[in-house]
Amino acid sequence: MPTIHRERQTVLDGLSFGEGPRWHDGSLYLADMHRHQVLRVDEDGKAETIAQHDSALSGIGWLPDGTLLVVAMEGEVLRMGPSGLSRHADLSGHAAHGVNDMIVHPRGWAYVGQFGYDREGGARPVGSALLRVDADGSAGTAAADLMVANGMIINGETLLVAESAGCRITAFTIDPAGELRDRRVWAELPERHHPDGICLDTGGGVWVACPVAGRFVRTVEGGQVTDDIPVEPGRHAIACVLGGPDRRTLYLLTAATLGEAERSRSLGSARVERVPVAAAGAGLP
């Protein structure tokens, strides 16, 4: 039976919709998607806005020189400079229905997920490309036919991708040039456990945010669920990351919406919570 974690603490409340959490240089970073901000949050829950844009933001990461990259969901990757955010890569020709999460490799290229279908128009999910953005801003396809590539992990030579509509986590081997090889299913998830944000621990487990199922679960390769963190009724599990001084704090992003822009801004109900866990964080994020 999975271990059920119930004791958790609210770190920050009143967000519109938190996404893309990262532990970086001793602080928690995340995007407040529908307020178009990137926030840095200290351990006491004090939030500082470090980037502001005029459209929805999601995945975040850093180039090897420390430059912040941010996904603008309408179809760009932005980079932070002295005067604020500017275009790093235009992905509109590769992603007609918008982009979402991102992870940046330590050598400078990034993998960016996309929706691949008109979700607001009532279309059904179809396979679409996981995109690659190089350090110079050039963009192309990293892998074809993923069912809504979402949260991602880089652990050495392995990339794990949450396929939200596929209800699975897919693995690739990353070759020295950043090309993806040896595609395989890492874990099939239980029914309704559509994965969103994910993170890895030193025990080889992946913590998975499951918005529809209303819980965070820890799964190991093959799909066995070892731990379970249910959220409050009426809330959704959106994303997670392991952080803190020893990376044994699991930060949980939850919301009372599934990302609808106006309702998310109106309610301002999204939170950052945290719970201590046994195994420390590994890899990126």
C-alpha cells in the first residue's frame, strides 16, 4: 500500500495559477501563469516578482551562464536581460496551439512541451512534437508524437517526459549532442492520474502531480505507486519540486481551477504547500 502523507504546510497563498516550480540557488522559483509573473519565494514564503510579461507564462530554466529562460505560452521562449524579458525563440511555427513546460539542459539547449490540439475549442488530444530550443534560439523537433508533453526531468543522460493525455511517463536517452534516442515507457500511471509537473528523487522515484485525480503520487520505474498525497476536495495537484537545504522538502503547487485564465485570476486560490519526504531531490528540476 502507498504511504499517505497528510501533514503539510502552506508556504504561499493567493496566486492565480502556479506552474513550473524550480529549486535554484537556494530559493524556490515558479511562474504565476495568469498574472504573467515569475516569482522567487524564500523559505518563509516571502515572494518577489523577478519577471513580468504581457501574456501567460509557464516553464522556466537557466542557461549555463545563469540567464533566466521563461516559456510564454502563446508560442515563445523568452530570456531575461537588463531591460526585462525579450524573445529568445519563436515557436509559433512549431506549436499552433501553444507551448507549456520546459527544462533546460546544463549544456544550454532546452526541451519544450506543447499542447498540440485546440483544447479550448473542444478538440481531442493528438500526438505532437516535443520541441528543442538551442542556446542561440534556433528551434526544431526533439521527438515526435507525444500525447501532450508536460513536466520533464533531466537526470544525467536520461530525459523523462510526462505525457499528460497518455497517462504515462516516457523516457529517452540524451546523446552528447542533445538528440533523443531509445524512446521507452518508463511508467504507465493509474486511471485518471494524468501527469502534469514531475520531479525525481535519489531513490529513483518520480513525484507526479495528477490534477484530475487530485493527488501527488510517487511512482517508480514500471508504474508502482509508493506514496500518495491527496489534496483537499475541490483542489487540483498541478506541479511539484524537491527543494530546501537538503532537497528533502517537497513543494506542492495546488489550485482550485484547472488553469482557466479569468477564473484563476478572479479566485486567486492557487497555493504553494510543502511536506517533508525521505528521499532527497535528484537531477533537474
